[in-house]
Amino acid sequence: MSATTITAEQFADDYYSSLQALTFNSRPIIESHTALAQENSQFASAIVSAIERRIEKAIPSQKLFALYLLDSISKNIGVPYTTLFSHNLFKTFTQTYGLVDDPTRCRLIKLFKTWKVPTAITGLPLFDINQLDKIETFLIKVTNPSNNDFSNANNVNSINNNSLNNNTINNNSNDLNIDNNNNNNNNNIINNLSTQRAPLIASKPNLIIEVNELILMVNTRLQASPNDEKGQQRFKLLNQLKTIIGSNSSISQTQLDEVAKQLQSIRDDEIMKLNNLKLQQQKELLKQQQQKQHKDVPFSVSQLQNFMNMGTNGNNSGNGNGMPTNNNNNNVLFNMMNSVMANNKPESLVVKSPPSMNTPPPSTNPLGLKNIAFLENILKKSANGNNATTNNSINTSINNFTNSINNKIDFKFIKPTKESILEDFVLSQSFINNHVLTSNEISLLYNFKPIQCDKCNKRFSDNNEGTILKKNHDEWHQRVEQRMKIGGSGLGGVVNRSWYLNEKDWIEFDYDLDEKETNNNINNNNVNNSHLYNNNVSAMNNNNSSNNLTKLKDGNVIAHTSLKITSNGTNDKKDREDRNDNKIDLSEAPKHIVRIPESSNNEVICKICREMQIGIFDEDEGEWIWKNAIDINGTVYHWSCWMEAKMRNNKRDRSPQR
Amino acid sequence: MDFALARTEVEIPAFHEWRVETSRTGVLNIKLESGTAEIFGTELTSNINYTFKESMKFAISTYHGCKISYTTTSPLDLEYISEETILKQILNLHLSIEKNNISNNNSNSRILIIGPKDSGKTSLARTLSSYSLKTSNSKPILINLNPQLSHFTMPSQLTACELYDSLDIETTTFGETMSTGPGTGLYRSQIPLVKNYGLESFTENLELYKCLINELSIEIDNKLSISNLKGNIIIDTPAFNVSNAKIIQHIINSFKINIILVVGNERLLVDLRKKLTLNDKVHMIKMPRSSGCIEKEPKYQRELQQKSIKQYFYGSNRCQLNPYTLHCFTTDFLFLKPKELDSSNMELMDFMNGDADDDDNDDDDYDPFAGNDNDNSKKKLERNWKYNNMFQIVDDPQETDLMNVIVSIIDDKDLDIKKLLSSNDIDEKEKLSIINKHVTMSSVLGFCYVSGFTSSTKKLKLLVPTPVTTLPGKVLVLTQMRYHE
Ligand SMILES: [Zn+2]
Ligand SMILES: [Zn+2]
């Protein structure tokens, strides 16, 4: 195709139609189209329009790849493309963002972050700053959890204001329901920012950008913990790497790819370290909160990562401290890090970190790094853990381990993702017989889900999903404990095994969904709405339903017995007189009985907790009764559930969000 | 003079295990002091005091080294630290399986565990299940095809259970199922799917056994087809040997097995390789037998079974239950009983089951990685079983049929049993066939125990788990299990 014989329009049409091939993330296609753009820069505006058109017209799942092309052209060629793309950048980016799924959004945000990093040549961000600022404002808005905080008291403002009071707590726990899925997703986006990155095209400029970003991350960490020798070494090493990549010498693509890979693991590692800081912090706040008898987990990984990433990518390269511009956020982050770091005993670091972790082998001279192979070697070492001590030096290993358990800091941070740890694993006889497990590999059993329930051994991931599951789990423990107190199902300790689910219900049964539904139900059910209950109960009474949905819900019985102090209803006109009754005397429960009418079935579902109430024979009175029961207009509830709900009803005037 | 029991500390080095057998009467109390420790993959936590009673045999193992302390009310029958463990191989295996899942687009594995008696199949199944929970976000499904065991329920049954929590290490049934109470307070209740086999040995009615395997696999497929995160399937089996190749092949085909673990017997692995028709993507791995495996004497096996029956009605230490007595009449129910076919001679069985096996062979070109579940279940839904060879009707059961028998209550809500039995349009053979088909396709809702029978009045005294005025099903299967209160 000769540029001189065709018009810009023709060229753009051809270019556009050949972009139809960009249906997957293809480096060859993106590179060839980048080269085309470079060779035909006289058609730059036509090419830019073609690419914008492609981004607009492509189906959502393919838009990202066209944006990668935009990115590649801008980063590899620069002007005039950067200027041209800048015109519509906000529109192009935000429209795409609005149409794609969450994983893609994560990649978009990651992509955006790279645009804010000053380029080596101009010292300015890749695109027009105004456009970038607009996009940033947009992203902060759509991903800001404080818009609709869903599970934790983890929004920045609430922490800044120390507003760990009842209002906040109640609101937050109320919000945990399906309606908030969107918010959850947004939180996930932030959470995933750092781990789910767009594949980095391992070109020299890209790598430099990446290295710069990592330097900022490490630097930020060092600000909080200046004595972290390994951090300092990593800082040094990264700077050396930057020099090497930035030099004129040619580096093969394989080597660049390798460096990119290593950088990825350093990035993961940095993120893990932040998670660890956060974990500690979370634990601490939790402790404080428990003292105040609050239940919610106060701070989330995503928050911190959000801070961190915004900070390191933001407008900070000048002063080099990598901190967010917002002073409040700044302080929060610093205070938090400092408090965490203060707890990190230096000796534990020494014990826990395998000696080669971040440190070049002592015999090498870090300043003499000239060839990339050597560099790779060091990088590799910095990313790989030591082999596990499988010898019998029991005291050392126990002590080591105890320390790491107690401090919970560095323990899991060496090579973070499961995928990377398992990279070399093969499902083969000889591997299984012979492979010697490393400490990283073993620690997958503990650190893939690093949050452990205090009450049982159950583990949870340290992401949003894990936080939600943990919260449900904690509530379950609370309900169970409550029930242990009142004795069985409120029947004075008489507990029976339920029937098993039939195959249909078993197939449909889902623990997590079940939890969620129950939470919603508990939250949404308005106890005043008695006709609803009557309907339901009569449906249940219409018996031989013993094997259908009734049964299914019976499966929840253990998990779902009421006593949850949350509500999000809007009707709170009545029953003020009970306002001071903050506690129900559960020992009263067995005294409240309802005689079972002749016509009625022995079993009835309490529509508050959805547990089955089973009648027992009262020897003294010679009749069948339900214990811990109350009859409200012909509907039978657990007395304890009813009282609880009534109390809850009176409490619900403090929900500013609703 | 000293009422407090002495606390003994034990330090277990990394990759070692502490093997314990508690005495018949003693109560052993264990606490984790430091480090990490697990029992068959279930992680111990220092926040719980674990209690073991009544001849429990287990091992505490550790990857990092740990310190535990214990008290016991009477001396332990056995207690030693062993360095001959297979911890390395098990974790290598587990992580390799995880890797394999990742490489296969985050699919799940379908794992079949085969091995001789007392070779550690169940321990391996438990450990792999627990590890799955710890290193993935999906929930594994643990399946028991060994009717002698009592995973989550009583013996003589086949079960499948999706695991939400780690398995309970204090009971022999791995955990409590749902009750009207708060459960153990430690774990959420298990929700098993229970299929009635009713006999103790899989050889006693192969046709029924194979049919139930097929039904289970259909239900598993259905369950997985509606879950977003598909967990590993881990299948525990009775002591198959090479002469059971056909039944093994049947399991492989039904569950679309992609990993076969042969425990503790190299010869078996080699022989099975020859006998089985396997897709080239099926992995066959040999796992060593742990030196900690103990031979379960028949008497001990019995005790375990009795214990699990008792647990069904009365619950466990942490979850005490109250059964009820129900009075009714044998005429209220349809009683069935699994046919006991003498099949000690496997060749004869193969011959007798020739047709069914031919059906299996049609499945041989099935590719477990072709993915599309629907196509295959369609095939399985053509149920060409010999339904007349499974359960027989016990008309007017007598005291010898009933006394002390454990009875399975079959879910019969889709079947009008009275109408069927009184119909004149269907002959008896056909009726039996319909009933058998129904029973094999249904699951068990629960059990009762016949504690009394008066033949003159046909009055029945049943121990039932929950206070009901009628049982939830009209079809009752008299199992081989007996119980004595
Ligand atoms: Zn727990
Ligand atoms: Zn209730």
C-alpha cells in the first residue's frame, strides 16, 4: 500500500477494516498497526478517527484491544498521535468504561494509570492533562466506595472522622444485600486493580514506566518504614534496572519479556506487602472495635490499595515521595503504616524472610550490573523463596513459625499469586514423588485465604469476596452462640435432627446464596406486614411440604436464627414504648407458649428466622404446645424472634442513607 | 489427690505426624499450642480444645512443626511420632491438581480414589477435600461409594456432600447434618445427598450399586451445572481390586473421572492400566500407603458403624439430639428390602451384568473434556437398568424382618404409592420395576429404627429423629443394618 497514491480517507477505511481482526488481545496485530501508524503519520488524524471508531463500534468484549492499540501508538510514537487522541480521550475512555464488564474495567483503570506517569521524553503525562484529570475524576466517582459503602466501615471519611459509632456500623451492615452488587463490583475493581493488569507489552518504554511505578511504590513503603533494608535494596535495584533498560544497548525481546515477568512479581510482592500492612491494621482496628462492641471490619484492602495506587501514580514524581495529594488521605495512610510498622519487630523480619529474598547474593557487586542475564538472575532470586526447612531442627522451625504467626507480616509475601507459585507444578508421578516443597508452596495452604476465623478454623480470602463471606460467617457464629444460650431452638434444649434434603433441593442448595437470601430476608422483612406471613404460613401448613422448600430452609436453621440487630425498613411509627428494652431476657423464652390448635399441624415455620417450630407434648397440661412462641393475629412466631424484631423495629430511625 | 489432669506437651517436627489411638473409655483433650497442625487436612486452631473419645485413631501432622498439649483420662492405647509420612506426596498431589485445574481453564477435577482395604483412601479423600477448601474458592464435593463407611450418615448408604467447612475431626461421620438446634457451634451443618443402597458390600447387589452410582453422577452433574464455581469431585470407594475393573470403569464413565489415584498398591495400578479404557487425558497416579494406616479389624469396623447409627439419633458431643418414639402400623407403609445376590464369584457377576456392561462400552469413546454435560446426561437419562433385580417388596413384614432394623425413609412425594399398588392395569413385575426406578432415583430423607413390633396388631414402634406424627415418606427400605440401644 503506497501512501502517495491513496487519500487519507481510503487509508483510514482500509485501516479500519483491518482492525476488525483485533478481536482478541494480539500483540502482533497491535504492533503491526502501530507500525502502520508510524509509517503513515501523514494520515494521523484519519488513523486516530479510525481507531476511535473501532473502539466505539467494537462489541464490548473487544473494545479493550482497540484501546491497547491507542495506547501502543501513543506510547511508541508519541506526537502527533498523543495530541490527536487527547481531543476525545475522555469520551472514548468513559464511554468504553460504561459498556464493558468488571474485569475489563480493571484493565482500563490500570491502563489509565500508566497514562498519568510522565513520559521519559517530555516529562509530562502521555495525554493532555485536562482530559486525564477529567477521567480521573470520573473514575474516582464511579469506583468510590464511600458513595455507597457496602460492608465495612472502610470509607476514608468515616475513618478520618473517627466515626466508628453506631450509625455507621448499623448502616454498613444493613447495606450488605443484593441491591449493592454494583457497589461490590466497583469495590472489586479497585481491589483488583493491582493484580489484574493488562498484559504489559514488554517494550523498553513500557518497562521503564513500570519500573518507575514500582520505584514509587517501594519508595512509598520506605517512607513508612525507613529501616527496611530489603526495601532499600529493592529500591536500589530497581533504579539500576531503570538505568540498564534506559541505556542505548539493545535488549532482546525475550529478555524484555523476562524482565516484564519479573517486574510483575515484584509488583505483586509490593501489593502483598501492602495487604499485610493492612491486615495488621485491620486486626488492630478490629480489636479496638471489639472493645467497643462493634462488629464490623473497619478497613479494607481495597481502600489501601486504592490509596496506594492513586498515590504512586499520581502527580508526585516531582517530590518523589509518592503520596497522594489529599492531605487527609495522606495522613490516614501514614498513620496507618506507621502504626503497623511500629509493631513489626525487626528480628521477626530476619527470621521470616529467607535470606536471599530481596538481597543480591553477597558476593555480587550490585553496582556492576551490566548485562541483563545477570540482572534477570537477581530479579529471579528476589522473587523466589527459599526451600522449606524439612530438617528436624524443630526448635528453629517452630520458633520461626510462631513468630510469623504472631506478627503476620512478611509471611505470605514472597511470590503472591497461586498461579505463580504453582507455575512449575506438573500432575505427574515423578513430580509428586520427588518435588521438594518450598515454604511458599506450603504456605498456600494458609495464605491463599489468610484471614482465619477466631472461633473455628475456617479461612477466608483477604479480598472483598472473602470479607463478605467472613462477615456472614461471623454473623452465623453470633446467631449460633445466641442459640446456644437460649438452648436449642428455644425449646428448652430439645434439639432434633432434621430430615435430609431431597435430591432436587440438594441440587439447588447453595450455602452462600442461602446466607445472602437470609440476610436480605432478615433485613427486608417488615414484621408489621403480617398478611404476608399469614400467606406464607398457610402455605407451609398446607402440609406434606416437609420435603420441599420448607426443608430447604430448614437447612438454614442453624445459620439463621434471627437476633440480628439490623434493619433497613422505613416504617418506624410504632412501638416506641419498648425503646428502652435493649435486651430481651432469653431465659424467659421457654415460658412463652402457644397451644397448638387441633386443626393445625405440629410444625410451623417462624417467618422471622424461617426455622421450623416443632410442637411438643406438655405433660403437665396434657396438650401439645409450641414453646418460645407467640401468636400474633393467628401467626405463630418464635417469641424471641418476635421480641427481637419488635426491638429492631424501634431502632431503625438512624439510617441516613435510606 | 490431684484432680486436675496433667497436661502433656508434644512437639511434632515439620513433616512428621503424631499418631494416636485413644482408649475405649478415656477422653483425650488436645490443644494446639504453637505452629500449624492438621488432622486429615482439617486445620487445628489454638482456640478450640478438641475432644476425642471411644477408640479414635488419628494422626496430627504438620508442615511447619508444632507444639500441642493434651490431657487424657486414661492412658492412650498408642501414641508415637512418626517421620514416615506421606505429607510431601499429598501436598504435591494436591497442588499439582490445582495447577492442572488452572491449566484447564480453571475447571474442576474429578478424582477417583482406588485401593485395597485400609490403605488410606478415606484419609486421602478427606485431606484432598480440606485442602481444596483452603487453596481455592470453590467447594469440593466429597462422595462416598463405600457402603461400609458412614460419611455424614449411617453405613449402607452412598452419599455426596458439598463441603462448606472443614470436616469435623471429632466424629467418625465427618460432621453433623442439619438439626433444629445450633449444631456443633463450630461448623455449619453438612447437607448430604443420601442414596439408599441398604447393603454393606457393593458386591451384594451390583446392579443396584451401579444404578445408584449413575443416579448420583446425574445429580452431581445437575448440581454443578447451576453452580458458578465448580469444585473438585473427590470419590472414596470400597476396596476394589482388579477383578472390579468393570465397576471401576463404570464409575469413571459416570463421573467423567479425570484423575485416578491408586493408593498403596503398585500392582493394582499396573493391572488397572491394562484393564481400563481411559481417555489419554486421564491421569493415573500412584500414592504411597502411609505407615500410619491401621488395619481395621471387623470388630472395630462394627463399632464405628454402631457409633454412627447412635450419632444419627442422639447426636455427638457438641450437638446432642433427642429422638422420639413414633407408634404406627406396618400397614401404613410399603416395605422394601434390597435383594442380596450372592456375588462372591465375580465372573458370574460379570456374566449376569453382561448387558449393563455392554452399555458401558458404548460410553468408551466419551471424552471427559469435550465439556458439554448435557449431551452426556441425556445418554445417562436412558435408564436401562434391570429394575427387577434391585429391591423386593416385603409384604406383611414379620418380627424377624423388622426387629432392630434400620429403615431408610425414601422420598416418595412424586409417587402415589397407594394408587400404584392398587392399580389393575399394571402387572406386578411392572409395579416393582416402577417402584425400584423411583427408589433409585430418589434420595433418603432419614432413618428410623424399629424398637418394637407386635405381630398380632402389626403395631410398630419406631425411633425417629424428630417429633413427627407421620413419617415424611411411605416407602421404607429395610437395610442390612441392625442397631441395639
Ligand atoms: Zn468460624
Ligand atoms: Zn424464629
